[in-house]
Amino acid sequence: MPDNVSSKVTYFIVGLGVGALMGVLFAPKSGEETRDFLTKKADEGKEYAQRKARELRERADELIERGKEVATRQKDSVSAAVEAGREAYLRHSKQTS
């Protein structure tokens, strides 16, 4: 999943760069207007990348939390199984003694 988001962000940034270049080459606007436009688009791209990075970080935090919960449940299950085995062993030892 993270690779999918990463590739989308990469494509967006490449597209932004190509679009900006094409805009500069074919723009009927003055240099100052074009620079303002490019600055605005670069800021939008930066905000988009930051937003996606934040979303990705939040998803990673959720996955880590879920992983911790699963590990805790597994640890509890293993502990219960070990304890049951120990009790069975002790009962069996007492019966054979």
C-alpha cells in the first residue's frame, strides 16, 4: 500500500514539473504573472505532498498500534498455553509418583 501512495505522489510531482515547464513555454502571460502562477502551483504541490505524508504517517501509526495489540494477544495465548502445559505436567507427575 505505501508503494502505491509513493508512486502516486511521484507521478503527481513529475506531472507538476512537466505542467509547469509547458506553462512557461506556451504561456501568453508576462514573466511576473507566470512566476506567480508557478509559485502558487509549487505551493499547492508542497501542501499536497505534506498532506499525503501526514496521512501515510497516521496509517502507519494505526498499523503499529494494531500490531502491538495482536502481539499482546498472541503473548497472552502463549502464556496461557504454557501455564496449561505446566499444570498438566504437574498433575501427571503427581499421579505417577
